[in-house]
Amino acid sequence: MSIDATGLGATIRAWRERLTPAEVGLPAGRVRRAVGLRREELADLAGVSVDYIVRLEQSRATTPSAQVAGSLARALRLSGDERDHLYRLAGLQPPHDGMVSDHIPPGVQRVVGRLGKTPVAVFAADWRLLWWNHGWAALLGDLSALAPDERNLVRSRFPVAADRGRVAGWRVDMQNAETSDRAIVADLRRASARYPGDPRVTELIRRTVEGNARFARLWQEGAVGAHAEDHKTIHHPAVGDITVDCDVLGDADTDLKIVIFTAAPGSEDETKLDLARVTGLISVPADAV
């Protein structure tokens, strides 16, 4: 085996070719000449261009950013050790203990992938949105145009002046907004204790305490706890108001939060959920309020 066969490009290609479409929730199609995933399929899953995947595999691009490396690790269903190896091949320092992890383990990816059309998303310990399916985007709006740090529930619920006009999705009303907001703040305080050295968590708390008086008041109370399920009404621009149940499942090893929206079977809200999926993705305008 040549040295090149163990480099970044060859390794990414080997990981791509070992995956089947079914493992990542894609239809296999009738005729597939490619082994494993096609380059365009990996590019779509990772949110990068096909040309960039080609250049990576041909070793014409050798220094992906940490953000791209993380996206590739999720798209390729890498284990923790494999993710760290990818980072090192890219000349990056792997995420270390004591830092919030954006990595979604293969097992968690399989679980959320098998929920089908049910709106589901995965958040990091600091409530950064990491992954969402078609049902989630159809219900809440296509958030792909927002920068990763803007796709954060804390920033959405407690905006500072610089965040005005950049919201993460359509307007959502909670049946008990005060209780829900307190739960988010308490959960973030728990994360701050688990990841005291993570600058991303520290900066999120600093900017929100300084820029949002309501968050500062709730933060000062010092409550610690996990976020619980609640009920929400989503003001969808195409099908109107949809009331859903929101359940939050946690992964103890990574502190990931799996958020699932469902409606009562046979209800008008379930029908509206189906209509929203049929309507398709609607981009969230930058000046949405």
C-alpha cells in the first residue's frame, strides 16, 4: 500500500465507498455503478460542493476547515475515533474532552434517520442546531442559509440587538413560554458546568447576558436542569397555525438533544403537518420577524 492510500483523500473515498444509500436514508435507485455513496450524495449530505469532494479525494484540497471536517464526519457516519483521525489528516486538532461536541454518533444518526417524515432535529449541548430532516425544514423553514452559529435556539429565543431580523425559523408560540424559556436557561447553565473551558459556550452566555435583559434575569436566578417536553404552535406561512407536541430526548454520552415534533393522530394539526411536507421547503427570509 502506498503512503497516498492512507492520506486524507484516499481515506475519505474509502469511507464514502463503504456506505450504502440506505444507511444514510437515500433511495438506492435501479442502476448504481458507483460503489457506496456517489460523490454528489456525500456533497449534499455534508453541505459542500461536488467539486470540493472531488478535489479532496484527488488530494488537490488538503486543508478543510473544522466546520467542513465536522460535516464530513457526520455525513460519513464516522465513529469518534474515525472523526479524530479525519481531523488529524486535515491538519486539525480533534475536539477534546471538556468541549461541546458537534459529532453525531452513527447510532444516533440511524435512530433519527428511521423516524421517517416526523420532524426531528439534533442539537448540541449549547443548543446549536446540528442536523435536521426534511420534515423539520418543511415545518419550520429552510435554515440552511443561516451560518452555523446563528442556528442556535438560545440566540433565537433570547436575541440581542445584532440578532434582530435573523430568526431561526417561523414564529413559534409556546403554551407556557415562561416555563420553556426557564428550562432552556437552566439547561444551558448545566452545560456551562460540564464544559467550563469551551469558548463557544462562554461567549454565547456572555453575549446573551449582556445583550438580553430577560435572559440576564433568568440566568441570575441560577436554576439548573434539563429541558422538558412542551406544546408549541407554529405559524406556518403556507398552511397556517400548527399545534404540535415537542419531546426532547438526550444522549448521555454526548449531551446531544434530539427534538421531535408530533401531532395527535387523526387531528387537524396532523393533516396540516402532512400539508407542510407537501408544500416543501420555504426559505426563511433574512428580515423575518
